[in-house]
Amino acid sequence: MTATQATIRLYADSGITVEPFIRLTRSTHIHCCTYDDQAPILSLDDEHVRVSLTVPDTHQVTGQDVEQGRRLAEAVARYVAELEKRAATGKDAAGADEAA
């Protein structure tokens, strides 16, 4: 199994790109912190890679922020549905039986 990792790419013409890749395990911490006076923060922490999600202006949530949140929730729902389907059929990502 490949561990959680992050890649930093430097491009001569377009700057820096950071690509975190988190493998969800029992040691992965997933939190949603809510506050009375600002937008929530969703965080995923695993080993040396940490990702936090929030809106551009944490003191003013817009309709566009809500729409992006819905898009995120829909993508997570599709992700979970695919995991459930694969777990129910006993197949790993390559399609081989887990018992093999």
C-alpha cells in the first residue's frame, strides 16, 4: 500500500503546485469544526499531510460557497457509494477477489 504523500511541483512558467494524496486509514483524522462567528472548516490529517477546506471569506458565506459545498458533498457521496459497491462484491480496485 502506498502511504499518504504530498508532491510539490515547480513550474518555470506557472509557479508552484502542491498535490496532497491522502490514503484514508484508521489513523486518518477527519474533522468539521463549526463556529458561531465564522464559516466551518473541514480538515483531513494523515501522517505528514494536512488539508483544510473553508470558504474564501470565513466571515461571509455566499450562495456560491454553499453551491461548492454541495458539489463537494455530492462527490463524497459518489465516492462512498463506489466504496460500498466494491466492498459488497468483495473486489479490490484491480477487480481481483480479496481472498486471492
